[in-house]
Amino acid sequence: MASLWTQVSQSLTVFLLIVLGYALAAFTPWAREAGKPLSTFVFNVSLPALLFTITSKPAHTTPSWKVVGAYFGGCFAVFVVGRLVAQPFTELDGAGKSLLAVGGIFSNNVLLGIPLTQAFLGPAALPAVAMVLIFNAAVLWTLATASIEYARGGALTARSLVRTAVGVTVTPLVLAILVGTCLRLFDLRTPSVIADPAELLGQSGTPLALVVLGIGLQRYGVRNGWKVSVLITAVKLVVHPLVVWLLAIALGLSTIETLAVVLMASIATGANVYLMAEKFEVLQGPVASAIVLSTTLSVVTTPLWLALVRQ
């Protein structure tokens, strides 16, 4: 019961920030006008600062690399499933299918992952969760960017591959992760004149992203594209944790590592996906609705998945 209440309280935090953004956009003209510039700031400044801070800090424990294989192997497999599911049920173009698929694998791991891990599994699971967080944004932002850019770029050629690779690498999010990871791997200490402002900016990333999501909900409407929202939610809360669980069993992960990766996979769609929708100007309304719907339902589905794994 205590763990369930933790899930509810953490989800309530998400909802309150989304509601704040929605209310600001509904009642104040300046908030509606600030939505796009604010999302640009979050994408280019706040979240890169957060990810740089996370990836540049030294790792005190090193869990099995099988954790990465199980989680991100599941992400790639479910990404393919998401695109295939989109084909018969929607009339989306290639970019829309890619974003739908990413919505089915990109969890709200920053805001919900760590506190829910502590509540449901305890400190023993945190090293495995940290392993996922280090690679999560880099892998999934790269996957989304490459897939959408390719869908919009046409034929697969050496020039299009180079253009996609360069486009992915020079985004602030990926650059921040690459620089932070290099500092950590070479055991280099970030000067405090850089680390301290980056940490302060990073603290604003997650709450601002949720406020931006609320502004977007007011702009596009909660009912906009409900079929796509339901598909994203179904893939995220059912298919993603199932595939990750099966891969964890196949790779022989320990019980605590299996619980950790299934927990991370079972969490609702993250606000990062809405920032992708804004950046690529595709499915903004359906993605915003899917985040709200999946966050609501995950209050029940996440504890159920953990109970199944424990059995």
C-alpha cells in the first residue's frame, strides 16, 4: 500500500505541473505566446544541462552491461513494433509513425524513475537504473532524430546517412551527453564554474518540460488524435515492459536487475517525447494526450508488472 501511494503521489506531481501549464495557457495570453520559445529553451538549455550533470558525475558502481542490452534491446524491438502497429490503424506519414513508436519506448525516467525505484525496490536497484539513465536520452533521442530525419530525407544514401549523423550529433542534448560521458570515462573533474551553473539550470529542465506540455495540451486539445494516443499508451504500458522482461530473462539478469529494467520500461511516456513533437512539428496533440493518459494508467500498471516479475 505504501508503494502504491508513492506511485500516486509522484504521478500527482507530474499532473500538477501539467495542470499549471494548461491553466496558464488558458487564462493568460503571455503563456500561450511563450509556449514555443519556452520549449526551445528547455530543449536547448535546461535538459542538456541536466543530462550533462548526470553523465559527467563519476559512477561508483558498475552493474552488468546486460542491463543495457535488455533495456535498450527491448526499446529497439518495441520501436519496430510501434511502427508496424501504426501502419494498419493510422494514416500517419513516416515521421508520425516514428514519433508514435518513440512514445511507446521513452519513459518518464528522470522524474519518476529514481523515486519509484527507491520506493518499490530500494537502493540495491539504483545502480541498474543509473546505467539506463546514462544512455537513455542519447540512445532514444538519436533513434528518434535519425528515424524522422530519414523519413523526411528520402532515399538511403551515403549523403543522407552523413547528414543524419551530423544532425544527430550536433543537437544540444546529444552533445551534452557525449561531453559529460567523456569527462566521466576519463575521470576528469568538471570545473565548478561550469558544473554549478549547469546543475542549477538542469534542475529546471524536468518541471519546465511538464509546464510546456500543459501549455501544449491547451493549444492542441486533449481529445486531438485520440486513436494515436491510445496506441502510444498501449505500446508503452503493455508491450514495452513485456519485451524488456523477456529479454532480461533471456540474458540472465539477476532478480533485482530484472525488476529495475521492467520498472523503468513500465513507467509512463516522458515529457521528452512532447519536446520531440514540438521540435519536429508532428503529433503534438496526440503525444500530449498520451503522456497524460499513460501517466494516469501507470499508477495501476507499474505495480502490476512488478508483482508479475516477482512471481
